[in-house]
Amino acid sequence: MYLLAFIGSCVLIAMVPGVSTAIILRQTLRAGRGSGMAATLGNETGILLWGLAAAFGLSALLAASQLAYDMMRVVGAVVLVVMGTQALWQARKGAPPVDEAVAAGRRGPYLAGLGTCLANPKAAVFAMSFLPQFVPAGQNVPATLVLLAVVWVLVDLLWYGLLVWTVAKAKEWLGRPAVRRRLEQISGVVLIALGVRLVIETR
């Protein structure tokens, strides 16, 4: 029963738009399904690492250290603002053809997903507070937390995979230069806004 409740919570969390959604959608719109899935895998690698950190108590160190938390918060904000600025610049000079963007490879989208997740201290604190709620009494806590982290990643992969597939199916219309330029502008503004919010928000 606890596992079903946890899966339901993971689905609801995945459906809430945030930094991960913005990064994954941007990569999908720029270079298709493969890049979107690469960004998804990068993001989920970060989620898994934060989940493992929560299982072994490392996230608690971040939560307890205001300096470490603030440093990560600033780094994460800078990453988002830089990516948003790049998106606006790309929109201004014209987005490259999809084939050219695909040729650039999957490493960049993967690192974009991984970097934005690892540079977000809220993800670490959230993992530390979210996962332990679903550990049944009497269970091995670290082992159960690792299991929950893996389940969380699998749920995310299914949700974002569906999202990427849906967006990729509409690529004929979304791939039109004028539409892609407008979407780059929107994603740039969203990423910069998320970066600014990360800076000014407190815990």
C-alpha cells in the first residue's frame, strides 16, 4: 500500500511544471525526441543521486549548512540564467535546422539535464523530506530509501518519456522556423525567471 501511495505522489510531482520540464521540453523542441530523452536521462541521473544521498544522510549535511545551500542555489540560478540567455540569443539569430541540432549529439542535452538537477539544492532537500515519509515502520531505512529513489526515477522516466513523445509527434508544426523561434523565446524567458526565483527564494 505504501508503494502505491508513493507512486501516486511521484506521478503528481512529475506533472507539476518546473525546471526539469522546461529543460526537457526545450531540448525536445530544439533537436527532437533523442535530445529530449537525453535531457530526461540526465535529469533522472541527478534525481537518483539525490535519492541515494538522502538514503545515506548526505542531503542532511546540505540542509544543515546554510552556506552550502546558498552556494548551490546561486550556482543553479546562474546555470538557468545562462541557458535562458542562450535560448534568447538562439531565437534572435534563428534556430538551427533540426538535423544540425541533432548532429550536435546527446552529450550536451544529457549534461544540461544532469547539471540543472544537481545544481538545485531544493531537489536535495526535497528528496530528504519526501522519501522518508514512505518508509514503513520496521523496514531497513537506507535500503528502502534506495528502492524508493529507483521507483521515483522510473515514474519520472515514464512521464517525461510520454511528454517527449507527445511533443516530438507535433514536430512538423513545431519545427516551423517562426514557431521554433517563438518557443525559444518563451523557454528563454521561463529559464531566466526560474533562475531569478531560485536566487531570491528562501528555503
